[in-house]
Amino acid sequence: MFYHDQEIQAVTVDGNTTRKVLAHSDQIMYTKVMFAKAQEGEIPLHKHVHEQVTYVLQGSFQFMIDDGETQEVQTVHVGDSIHFPSNVLHGCIPLEDGGVLLDAFTPVRVDFL
């Protein structure tokens, strides 16, 4: 099926972040996550059962991954990608205004629909 970006309504995640659910099936989902402003400070971490791959479409971000044994922080830029296994703590902050990420999840994030 086809999903046209201009026809998809963005959902407000928080005061700085909006998200669009793009193409998806019962097994996989793409989302576009848009950040209005750069942020500083601590990286908010979360985890979920979904395996996730993130691709940087615009801007740069500081990502943290904490697998319980090691904690790694890296800065990523346009064209970079990150893999997050299931149930691994991770998070990011945008380092530039207007940052955009493309996230893929499997299985699909029913909580986003």
C-alpha cells in the first residue's frame, strides 16, 4: 500500500517532538520523528520489546544505548543508522533545530496506531 507523507497527520509526542506513522503492516512499521529545537542535558532513556532501527534523515543527534553491561554515547549525523535490540535502554537528544529520524519497528508498535 502507498502512504503519502502530506496526507499523514503528525501526532504530538511532547513539546518538542512530533511523529508520523508511515507505511506499516502487522509485522513492521516505519515512523518519522521530527524535533523542533536542539536540546541539551541528560538523554531520556526508554526501552520496549520492539526491535528498532533508526536512520538519521536530517540534523545530528546524541544517542545513548545501555545494554546493562555497557553504556555507549555517540553523535550521529545524516545518513547514519543505529540498531536497538529488544528491551535495551536507549534514547537521544537532537543537537540541531529541525532534526528528523526514520524509525523502523518490529513487531509493529500498536501503541502508535
